[in-house]
Amino acid sequence: AVTLLHSPGGKRISKKSKPYDAVNRFLTEIGLSEDLADVVKGVGIVDEARMEALGRLPGSALDRFENSLAGAGLDVAARLLIIEGLKQRAVVASAMDS
């Protein structure tokens, strides 16, 4: 089955047989391929709550997490996009809680 979804930018996204979850949405939002979903899930980015928690970590912990991303085979650009995306997600979540 094909499910058409809309990203925050209003683009239509067609998904075939692969569930469109928070990780896929996150990757799309930061400009990375959804093909990386299994890789980022493998290092612990598994749902919205985990993404927000990771984004709140202090710099030294994020450095350690970035090393895990590198160990998973992600290039420097992907690692930077993921780290910054996590930070932004935490800021937005924090603002919504206020």
C-alpha cells in the first residue's frame, strides 16, 4: 500500500510498505535520506522522546554521541545535521512546554 503524507514544508511524501515514523520524519526534516533510519535507530534515535532528550544533553555528551554516529558509519555532514537537528528539536519542545 502507498500512503501519502505531508512533511512540515507541505511536500507530499510517498511511502511504500515502510512505516513513516518519527525517525523518518526527523531525517526528512534535516535533509537526510530515510535510508539512514536503521543506522540512526541503531545508535539510539528511536522516537520523539529520545530525540528531545538527546538534544538536551550537554556538549560533552553530544560529542560522545557524535562519536557513536561516526562509528555507525555516518559522514561528518550527516553527523552535524543530526546533532543540530536534535538540538533544534529540544528547543522547540522546551518552548512548547512553556
